[in-house]
Amino acid sequence: MIKRNSWVEALSAIDMPLLAIVITLYVLGVMTIYSATFGQGTAYVERQLINGLVAAVVMLVFLYLGIKRMFDWSYVLYGGLVLALVVLLLLGNATRGSHRWIYISGFAFQPSEIGKLVLCLTLARFLALEETNGLRKLLKVMCLAGVSGVLVLLEPDLGTSIVYGVITISCLWLSGLPKRYFVAMFALGLAALPVMWMFLKDYQRLRILTFLNPNLDPLGAGYNVIQSRIAVGSGGILGKGFLQGTQSKLQFLPEPHTDFIFGVFAEEFGFLGSLAVLSLFALLIWRIVVIALRSKDVRVKVFAGGISGWLAFHVFESVGMSMGLMPVTGLALPFMSYGGSSLIAICGALGLLLSACLDIPARYE
């Protein structure tokens, strides 16, 4: 067993391939942000570098604190999350019609992003202690996770609330909930779609309609998807080259440094570059799975499942909406999209997961 007070031994136990993948994706992200905002100054790049530094510090702090300690604090952290979301709804300043952000010294912070990490911790602890494994277990988890999910939905932030749902389902799956309950949830979800449609905001309905047919509003809600499709398709096999993408340089592609960062990358590095990035994400999730398989702690396994679902859905949705295959939700492409809250939350989660490596008796590759 590796001692926590030896940093040399600790570093030898940490999953270095996982760290290498994270650093590579982050560097590619900074490069793409620079390209997406080329000619507009370097403010976005400078802020993303600061975000990366903060995220690295958070990862180290969480690595030092350790995942077991954070499991012990998880219920208190979840209570703090719920309180923060309530206060944000009641007292927060609306930005573009939603109450998502807290502004501190010129920097914007999104509590719901950190909430993804807190939810993974809370569900991992709860499910590891839960003795039942049937309907009662499912209802308890849905009530627990539903509190934060509903508050995020009320901001309104449909995309993030869906991520909360994906995390919950992933944790339930890793906890061994019988498969028939997942089939039932899927069937109920399909049946509830007409009812859910009634509660969507007008702009959310329009996003879904233009996803099905972007030409329905080509100069409005469908414009983003159409331009992103052009950017991805025009990259071809090898791409146009770094800083040579016309869709972002000529400002046809909206939000190129955030929502549609993949469109910028695909235009400049083409199909092969895009395939390489997607392969890196696949390897990242695989390394998370490896840590889960090696650990004997049920809480770590469920926690890793939550993180895997979280990251996989972000990648699937972000890439999908850039290609017109998914509705536009504004979810970030992990490590690559501009923004600090998402980057810090993910690095914090990975820092805790890496701390679990210290409790694995044998070093692994």
C-alpha cells in the first residue's frame, strides 16, 4: 500500500496516461480558442490559461485531500450546492434570461458545473450504503438527485439538468440496479415527451425544431447549426490548416470559442484531426474505467461511473450539435471549450479519482 505522505511514491502510483491525455486536450483547446478568436486580441486565451492554472491547483488540492475524505463531506457539500442554487434563483442576476452565474472580480462562476462533481460524490456514497436494490432504491436516488436537477432546470439550463440525469443513471447502473428498471425509465421517458414539450421555453422548442430541420429558420435559430455543419464539412480529410479556417475567421460561425469549438477544430484539422481528438476522449474514459476496475472500493467504482457518463455525454452532445446531429444545448467540449467552471469541475473530479490510485496495492499500466 502506498503511503500518502510520500509524493515520489504517490506520483509513481498515479495514472500518468490519464494526465497526459488531459494535458494534450487542454493544449489543443487553447490552440483552438486562439484560432477561433484570432484578430480579436488574446483576452480569451489569457483567461483560459488562468482557468487552466486554477484547474491544475484544484486537481492537486483534491489529490491531496483524497477521495475518501470528500466522500465523508459529500452530504454537506450537496446541501451547500442546493442552498447555492436556491440563492442563485432568488437573488442572482439574470444573464440572457437565466440565473446560472456568480460574478466575482470580473470572473464568472457557474455553481451547477461544480454540482456535477458533488452529485457524483453524493450518489457514490449513498448507493454504496444503500442496502435495498429495487424500486425503493431507485425512488430514493431520484428524489435525492432530483432536488438539484430541478433547481438547475429552473435556471433554466436544460442541458446541464440532462447531464445531472445522465450522471444519476450512470451511478445507478454501476451500483447494480436491475436492468428492468432502466427499461422502465426509458419507456416512461418516451411517454413523457409530449408533457415535457409543454413545459419547454419557446427558444428551447425552436432549438429542437431547427435541429430536426435547420432550414426552418436559416437566419435565426437554425443559423448556428448550418454554419457549424459547413465548418465541419469544409475541413475535409486533412483540414485547412491552423489559423486557416474561414468560418470562424470571417465570423460566420457563432460562439466559435465555446459552443462550437469542435467546428473550428474540425475545419482546420479535418477528419483525421477530429478522429484523433475523439480517440483521446475515448482513451480518457477508458483510463477512468481502468481505475474503477482496479479499485476495491464500491464508492470509487460508482463515482468513476458518474464521471464517465458526465464526460461521455458532454463529448457526444458537443460534437453532435456541431455536426447537426444533436440539438443545441450549449454544453462545453471538455478541456477544449473556453470557460473555467467546467474545466475546474472536471479537473477536481479527476484529482479525486487519481487519489484513489494511492489506495490500489499494485502499480498498474
